[in-house]
Amino acid sequence: MLWYLIVIDSVLQFIGITILGTALGMQWEVRPQQYVYQSILGCGVGFTLESLIITCWMEVLEADMAVVLGAVVQFHVLGECIALAVCSALLNYQLEVRL
């Protein structure tokens, strides 16, 4: 049952990033609907992480729990670092072009 929830959460995450990416465009002003899109994306990310942690508690042996939960959190942090690096590279490129 939790695997279906992970798929639904991933779809919610995909929908959030898609509509947020199309809403941003090349405009400088912040539109109110962007906050709604960000919250959809945040819910997708949060629900996915929590679903993975609950799945680990149900599927993994007690002796391996620390290793598996550490790996889940490490992959989460790694994804955040990659996203931060991509956003920083895009920001630096845009600053060089526009300044």
C-alpha cells in the first residue's frame, strides 16, 4: 500500500515542479499563484520522504535500520546539494548576462 503512496507523492512532486517551472517564465515579478505551486511541490517532496521512511520501518530488519535510514537521509541531502548547485550555476550565469 505504501508503494502506491510513494508513486502518488512522486506524481504530486512532478506536477508541482512542472507547473512552477511553467509559471516562472522570464518575468521578474512574483505572482501569488507561485506560492500555491511551491506548496504543492513542498508537499510532494515531504510526503515522499516520509513515505520512504515509513516503508523502511516496515520492510527492513531491526539490525539494518540505522544503515537504511542513514542512506535515505543521505540521498535526500545529496539531492538538495545537487539542486542548490544547479540553482547557483543558473543564478551566476544570469547575473553575468544581465549585469
